[in-house]
Amino acid sequence: MKIRPLACVLCTFATLATGAARKATPEEARKFIDDAEQKLLLLSVDSSMADWVRSTYIIDDTETLAAKLDERAIAATVEYAKQSTRFDGLKLDPVTARKIKLLKLSLTIATPADPKESEELTRIVSGMEGTYGKGKYCPSGPQSCKDLEELSKIMAESRNPQQLLDAWTGWHAISRPIRKDFVRYVELANKGAGQLGFKDNGAMWRSKYDMEPDAFAKELDRIWEQVRPLYLSLHAYVRNRLREKYGDLVPANGPIPAHLLGNMWAQTWDNIYPLVAPANADPGYDLTELLKKHNTDWKGMVKYGESFFASLGFDPLPQTFWERSLFLKPRDRDVVCHASAWDVDSVNDLRLKMCIEITGEDFLTVHHELGHNFYQRAYNKLAPSFRDSANDGFHEAVGDTIALSITPEYLVKIGLLDKAPDTSKDIGLLLHRALDKIAFLPFGLVIDQWRWKVFSGEIPPDKYNETWWQLRQKYQGIAPPVGRREADFDPAAKYHVAANVPYMRYFLADILQFQFHRALSQTAACTAPLNRCSIFDNKAAGARLNSMLEMGQSRPWQEALEKIAGTREMDASAIRDYFAPLQKWLDDQNRGHPVGW
Ligand code: X8Z
Ligand code: ZN
């Protein structure tokens, strides 16, 4: 098929813009944006289809094709965004004004005007994600190769420090070849963002929150200060218990070695729950075991998630979801296994891409991903510009909110558990959740604290790895298990860094999901402690959730938050309420032991 050159897609406006120096009118602005959103929708559907094929079949050809279609869609957006500046200062109706504002903020990467550089940038981004997706550790020849799923299993289950270290260093070697491309990516992404009027690519990312970018950064500091005491208590408790297990490998008052926490990136620690479980308050069940005992397969896992949403009043997923998704890791080719939820046509072509394993962790991840899919469908009747979440933290928070309703009582209702443990086991339940949700908070912050500084130039390439570990120590209190050098490039051993996905959204989601859960539990008239509230089967809670979802990003996120939680502020009081009994318990346990590092 012959593709119309971009210049022609935009020629009407180019003529308008460069023609007579006549002042643009509000009517022209409205026509301009309506036309832009239709054309960009078509381009984004093409690029999504190509991205899908690339992610589920990584070879050079799919990388090249996807990069080309991504470039077309991004370059058109950039061009429209530049054209739209001719309406700056004009008094526009609120809908048109918001659409134009969102157009300028819609990209996570802006291609530079130079066609060569534009192509180079999209090719690099495509390639970095591919390198990550294909990453393997082969200690002794091709037969010995282990992929991320196998290495993660070792990180989760092994208690042998040498074996953990081997899996950790093995995976962290896959990102060395990404470093050179990453340096160039930073240069070109900054150039593209600069041409759109942003200071750098990080500044572009921070501009998406319906408030001044600096005010947003301050909000993050404020929220982090609210939850930091809880993190410090958890960190100190876990460090003590790990010292009992591993001896002097774990310092009494220093950072915890990153390979002992049950996860490749030490971002969530629930896999080491058995090592730190409270003696008298263990709930006595393990979700992975329950799923296995009931012979749950991948379809069963997804059906549990879908049924939860259905119980709230949402329609079931479309038939095409079941036909087009990727649920299992194929044996014969490389795919990007990192889970994601897709909305290929921006209407109803919803898909899940995930290499599902039958574990409690993946059970939660399925709910996380379906949250994206149900959100996508809830806003699909809005104008294309508004088909996104209130802010990106909202998108990440919806499925996790549902997962907070996976209580013991819920597991009994769906037949996975025979009997819910009584309230004397609440500390065990809370500790398990905290190892997931509280442990994650500083990790959620640190990735973009690092990347923002990289994009601004404050961190130069020859300090990438050193500063990465400085920040990891500062926020998370963890340290690399072996010496690291600049030839290593540990940040890109994390998917979102290699794949250009902003990360602050997950920190926001960790806070927001507790606000949502508290509000929806109130709607469901739950009077139990928050960790025992489940909104399963509650239509009123479902309606309240949906009233927020269906707003998409048509209004500033503060309004969406008000709709669901009755407040316009992101705030950590809900997560603190939820974990208040645990905080007290941890502080008792930590008495006489050092806290901090
Ligand atoms: O990337 C994800 C999802 C897809 S949006 C699986 N998450 C972050 C991560 O894995 O690092 C969910 C929690 C944090
Ligand atoms: Zn997500």
C-alpha cells in the first residue's frame, strides 16, 4: 500500500498556518482538533497492531515494521502539536481547549523534526525493548540458557545466597548492550521534547498531571514523607529477620543486599513472606498452593478476574479478547513477557499479553491488567482525545484496587479457600500485603527520580550506574550484592527503562488504590477493618467505580478523584489507615534494633 506522505496529511493546516497572517478563529481550532484526533486515531491503530506483532514475535523484521509505524504516528502527533500552537492565547470552548492541551502532552516520546533522527529514535526504542524481551542468561552454552521467568522463579523460591547471586548477576548482564543505545535515546528524546517546547523529556513526562511540573514533584515528596515511616519500619523488621536467616551477609544497620528480597529488582518482597512471617499470626494459606490445588489453569486465572468485574456490573470481555490475547509463553519464539493490557482499536479490541504462571503473584497481575482493559472499555465512547485515564496513575490503580478485595472471605466465596482465618491472623495478612505494597513505594519513586536527572543532564552517561545505586540506597535502603561498574547498566535490566515507559505512575497507583479501596468499601457499607473489606458483588461500588472510569481524561484528574473518593488530593492517609495495626506491631518488633541505614 502506498502511504500518503505526512506532509500531505497535514497540508491543509500547513497552508493555513503559513498563509495569510490572519488571526485563527475558535471555529478553526475546533475543526483542527476534531480532524487531528480522527487522523491520529487511524495512525495509532496501525502502530498498535504492529507493536502487538513485534511484542509477540520478536524478530528484526517486526522490530523494523513496528518502529516505522510508531514513527509515523508519533511524527504526525508532533506535527499536529506544533501546528496547534497557532491557537495559543485564543479563547476556546473548554472541550476544544482541553483536547489541544492533551494533544501536546500525549506522547511519552517525541521524535525530532529531522527525518533521519526521527527514524533513528523509534528504531532504538523498538530495539531496546526487543533486547530486553530476548534477554537470557546462559552460564555454560546455549543449552543452559535461562529466561527472566526462570530466573525470577529462582529469585522467588531459592534461599541459597550463591544461587540467588548467580541468577541476579546473570539477568543484570542482559542490559549491558543497551547502554550505548540508551545514551543516544536520551539525546534524541530530549531533542524531540525540546522542539515541542519542553525543557527535556523528563519535563515533558512531569507536565502531564494537570498542575505545574514543579508542584507535581513537590506533591510526590509530600506523599513520600507521609509513608516513609512505614517503609522504614518494614525495612528494619525484614532486615532483622533476614539477618537471622543469612547472618552477616545482611548488615545490622546498613542497606539490605538486593538479591535476598525475593524479586529480581527488590521491588516487592512478598515472595520472602515465609522467611519473615509472624510466629502466631500466620493466616495459614498460600494463594499459589490454593490455585494449584484447585487445578486452576491460565483461563481459570483470567476468568476469576473477569468474573470479579462482572460481579460489579461490568459487561464480560468481548469474544475477540479470548481469541487475540497472548496468555502463555510460546515455546518456539521470543516475546515480551512483561505483562500488558492492550486496546488495539481504541474501542473494543481488548487484549492481554502475559506469560501466565499459576502463582498468587500472577493472579494479582491478571487483575491488574484487566483493570486496564475495563477502564479502556469504560471510556471508549468519548472523543478519541479523552480515551485515556484521568492520569497515568489512575490507569495503574484500577486493577490493583480490585485485587485489594481479594480477601480471605472472598477466596472462600469463590471456592478456593475452605475457611477464612479469624482476626487473630490479621498481622500475617497485613504483613504479606505490606511486603508487596509498602516495599514497592520507594522503588516506584526511584526509577524516575533517576531518569528525570538523566534527561535533565544532571546525571551524565559516565555516572549512570553509580547514581542508580546511590538513589536505590537512598530511597530503598538496598545495595547491589556484588561490585558494579559503569560497564554494567543495571537500570535497563528493568523493563520500563529499556522500553521507555514512565514509572512514577506506579508510585501514584500505590497511593491511589488505597484511596479508591477505602471509598468503595464505604460505598459497599463495609464496617470491617479495611484489609477485610471486599467489594465483590457490590453493584453500588461498581457504579461508583464506573462513574470515574467513564470520564476518561475528559476532565482534570482532581475531578475524577473527587468523583470516586470525595477528595481532590492524592493522599497517603488511606494506605496508612490500612496498615495502621501493622505499623504498631512492626514498631514493637523493632524495639532495641536499629532502624534506617
Ligand atoms: O509493569 C507493571 C504491569 C504492567 S502495567 C505488569 N507493573 C509494574 C512493574 O511490573 O514493575 C505493575 C506493578 C509495577
Ligand atoms: Zn499496568
